[in-house]
Amino acid sequence: MSVSSNLRVAIVGGSGYAGGEFLRLALGHPHLDVAQVTSERNKGLPLHLVHPNLRAATRLRFTSLEELREADLIVMALPHTTAADRFESLQGMAPLFIDLSADFRLDSPERYNRYYRKPHPRPDLLSSFVYGNPELYRNQILKADRISGAGCIATATILALYPLVQQGLVARRDVIVEAKIGSSAAGNRPGLSGHHPERMGVVRTYAPTGHRHTAEVDQALEDSLQVHLTATAVERVRGILVTAHPFLPDGTSERDVLAAYRESYQDEPFIRLVTARKGIHRVPDPKILDGTNYCDIGFAMDHDTSRVVVMSAIDNLVKGTAGHALQALNIRMGWPETSGLEFLGLHP
């Protein structure tokens, strides 16, 4: 397959948040042609009736999965556990696959069983997928025909901690991480806003302990830390702000910390370091990242305790889901890594 040719894309399960966001990005991508979008509930309906932001962008209608035709790339945006169950019937339909669910993010069935409290339905497939975090796995993605989209909270957490781990700047194994998440990251769960942002109310704790994305953090950081993750749903639809509290070795300076982040991310097109020490924009803010594929990272030192507070902000549907996956696809196909992902965000 030529790197210069366009790919015919089929999105399986395109009526939800993840599938809809990949669809939006794919329609504006110079090398992707969206050929089909499936939804059992909405089959026959124009796409814009579910995704009104796409009005006049395409004349496609939802089809059923039974009507799926062969394509160059299949993007699976199915509910968790569904992709693993369906993959047997889909794998002959395209040479390239991206899965946006959690089904193929972990590389070991034991880790999956520990965090998901049940055996993986297709453990034989886990090793065939590459974890779609370009900042850590770019070399593996270059050769991957199956890419698993990384989790949104996991992405923000991994990118916040990875440079410190790489440079040996974490003095204690235990690290507290608190994630403030919008309703599209919380999902449609009882007692939360889920798919009904108009019903958002007070701030609620979404996962006090045991969040499943911890498994991805452990895997990416090679179990070097004991991450204690709490996720809290706040009154936003999009966005994640992760605040991590690692402790540094004695004598570590602010310059040492900044150098670690610069060394890891100086060539990364979608990592922006927030280094301002004055003004109202001196910390990462997910509000200015809506619709973008950027991850903004900043930190503040607590010199009295050798603690560094690291803040990492993303749009959970773009850098945390569809955009991250599209970035990985760009790498795999040899296209410019920023293709289709150039949007800079809005302010105010």
C-alpha cells in the first residue's frame, strides 16, 4: 500500500463519542476517504442526525454491520469487550485496524484479568496490537497493522510522569494522581452526566480507587511506580486535567525537572510545556484544548517537601482517543504526523 494513496475507511460503531470524533477528524484528513459508518440503532439515518456538527460535511448514512464492505482501514469504535468478540468476523475485511476500545490495550491477559476482573475473551490477539501512544511507541507503530487506541486518563497520566521516570527523578514508588474529567470521559453511568451534558450537576467522584486506566499506566511505565489514581467528574463535557504528586530525590532542582521534560518531548509535535510563572495562563487548562490533539504539561515545585506537582491537560476525545489514534495512523502510513490534527483550539 503506497504511503501517498488515500485509505478507504470504515468506522464500525460510529454513533458514539469515540467513533463520532474519529469520523470528524477523518472527514477533514487529506489522505482518508470515509466509505462507511455503521450503527445498528441508527442504520439508514444520515450521519448528521446523530453528529449535528457534521451537517453538510458528508452525505453518508449509517449502515448495519451486516452491510460492511471491505476497506483499507477499519476503525472499531465499539463498546468495551464487544471489539474482541467481533474481531474474528472483521479481521478479513481490511489489512489495517484501529481499535478505540479498551479490549487490546494491555499486553498480558494477567494484567487484564487483574484490572477488569474477568478473563480476556481473546488473549491470543493481545500481542498483535500495538499500544497507540506515539510519544512512547513510535518505533513499534511504524510497523503496526493493528493499533489499540490508548485510554484518555491513562494518556494524560503517562505523559505527565514518563519523563521523570525516564530520568530517575521519582524518589518514592507511591504516586498520587487525581484526574478531573468531563462527562464524555466518564461515560453514561448511573448517577453521572454521561451522554446527557444538560443534566450535569455537582462534582462527583467517578472512580475513587481501582480505575482501569491504571493498568495502562503501570504497563507503559513498566511497573516502576505504584500509581494511586482517583477520577472525579466535573461540570465539563470535554477535557481531562491530571494532577500528579511525585516526590523528587533530595537536591533536585526546578531546572532538572524542566530538563527532563524537554529531553523527552522536545521533538514531539503535540506536547506543549507550560512554563510561564506569571499571569493567568501559567497552568495547563483543558478549556483551551477543546478539539485539539495537544497535551499541555506544567509543573510546580514544593521545595519544603521535595514534591513536584505535575499538571497534564488534554481533550479526552482527541488526544485521549480519536486524535491519538489518528496520530498513530499518520506515523504508520508515513504521512506528516500532524495531518488532520492541526487545529489549535479556541480562546476565549
